[in-house]
Amino acid sequence: MTDHDTVTRTAPPRRFYVVGLCDALGLGMYLSSSVLFLDRATGLTNQQIGLVLSTSGVASLLGAMPIARAAERFGIRAVLSVLFAIRCAAFLALASVATFGQALAAAAVAGVLSRGIGPLIESGLISRVRDDRAVGTLARLRTLRNAGLAAGALPAGAAIAVGEAWAYRAVLVASAALFLCCVVVCRGFPASAATPGRRGGRARILRNRAFLAITALYGAFTLSALLLGIGMPLWIVQRTQAPSWTVTLIQLLNTAVVVALQVRLSKGSERPTRARALMCGGGLLAGLGALVVPLTALGSGGFAFAVVVVAALLLSLGELLITAGTTGAALQHIPEGQKTSHLAALNLGFGVTTVVGPPLISTSVGWEWAGWTGWAAFFTVLGLLALRVPGPPARVRREEQEQRTAAAI
């Protein structure tokens, strides 16, 4: 290992955690109030709101890979600084929109950046730790970001309680201020964070069949998160006698489980056998959770409430195991110097799911038992397929053996 590599890996990662937290706080404030902002503050119709949010989602898929390639050419520090500055400007513009066209343009710009920033923060962070600690480091970052998203909902809730246009706009201005803080923190990254990586990442990704298979598997697996966030709320309010506030409870329960257990459950996922076991276990838990959900229709409000809690716990635990396992398996197939583009591609797996998943899930809720049984079978099959995910290339295994030997000496 060269002196430069040593400096890169030992540089403090605190600034990356700070950026990740500030970014999550800003996004949490926006996501928790975006629909009502577009309704109450700008007066858009339901159809226009749907178009604005859909445009933002599609734009996020288009922006991820070009942003990753830019970071590999110009360096993470420079690109992140520019991206957060643009995001700040986009949110200030969004806070002042008065027409459908203005909202569409501002949301499109913000959307282009939404799936590009996260992979840059992640790749910059794990470049400062040993490979065997990368998954745990990412788990800590995701735990912090989940806490930030939850905390961001508090000022959004205050704006919703006030119900005035100025309150919604103030939340967006506050989000923009947080993104401006991210610019300042990014400019303070160590010089090694600005070092460009290798170019031609897209071609290498397309040749990396094992990584592409894991990315596709991850995208399919993450339908379990949407099942919890979309399918269960629809089922609770339409098909059960559970109180409507149960919908909020399961979201809080999911956040608490993620924050409490994500780091702990990710331990050992850098090993191929452990990564496969986590993915398989996550698929089986998600399948069991889906199978439990329709039992809520069989009893009174108290029984339905208890079943909802059990199902939410199973799906939340499955989500944690899936995330840890797929991240560990994916990192084993990412060549050195190409983390940014590969992590962006992995993130696209979930991005595509957020576009195609909602209509699939909302439709399946109407199929009642058949729909939930179908999801249970789907996740069970995915879990079994995960056992066949290939291990790391021979080159990586040799490097890991050399690292273990050097550590022993």
C-alpha cells in the first residue's frame, strides 16, 4: 500500500457523516411535506402534483450515472460541492414557485441530483476505511441518515400544523440552508477526497455480470420496503379494523428497528457466505411478513393491531438483512477505483423499484389473500436465489488473504 493510500484510508470520515446527516435532514423536511406543499402553497391539482413527483422520480434515474462519471473524472470533493450548491438553488426556487410549470422545472432539477449525491458520499466514506470495514461503515452512515430523515419530519409536521403557505415555504428554505451547509463541509474535505478515480466506469459495470446480477436482485428485494411503506398502509385503512394511526406507528417502528439494529446485523457481511445467508434470511423474513399481513382481516381491531405490528417487524428485519447482505455481496465485486460508479449503479436498482413498484403494490392490495401470498412466494424465491450469488473474484480473495497475513505479522 502506498503512502497516498495510507493517508486516504486513515483520513477522518467525520465530515462525510456530517454531510450525510445534513443532507438527510434537508430531504426529510422536504419529503414529509412535499405533497401538501404542492397542494396548499402552490394550489396544484392532484394530477399536476402526480406529474411533478413522477418527473422528479424519472429525472433521478437519469442523473445518477452521469454524476458518478463526473465524480470519477473531477473528484468527489469538487462534484459534491457543485451538486449541493445546485440543490440549494433548486430548493430555493421550489420554495418560491407559483405555477405548475415552475414547480415541474424546480422538481426536475432537484430530482436529477437526488440519486447521484448518496453514492458519492458513500464512496468517499468507504475509501477511508479498510475493505473489511466498508459494510459496517455504510451501515453507520445509513443509520445516521435514517435518523436524519425522521428528525426532518418534525419541522415539516410543524408546518403542516400551521397550514399556511409561508410555513411550507419556510421549510423548503430551511432545507436549502442545510444543503448550503453541506457545500461548506464538502469544501473542507481532505485533498485525497478530490482525487479522481478511473474513467470508463460504465463499460466496466456492463462487463461485471456478477455485480449486475446482485444489482437486479437488490432492486427486486427492495420491493419489500415499498410493501411496508405503501402496501401495508393501504391494507390497514381499507381492509382492517385497526385504527388509522397504526400507519404512523409502523413507520416509526421501522425507523426504530433500522436505527437500533442496522450496524449490528451488518457485521460479517463482507464474507461471501455471511452475505448470502443475510440475503436469504431477509427474503424469507419478508416473505413471512407478507404472509402474515392478510391475517389482520380475520379479527377485531385489537387483533388486527397486533398482527400489523408483527408483520411490520418481520418486514423491517427482512429489509435490514437484505440491505446488509446485498451491500456486502456487491462490494466484493467492485474493482478498486470504481466505487463511485458501481455504487451509483447499485442505487439505481432501488430507484427503478420506486418507479415500477407503487402501481404493482397498490394493485396487488386489491387481490387480498392472493396478492399477499404472491408477494410471500416472490420474496421466498428471491431469498433462495441469493444463495447462488457468486463469491468475489480470485484476485480479491488473494488480496484479502494477503491482508490477513500482513495483519497477523
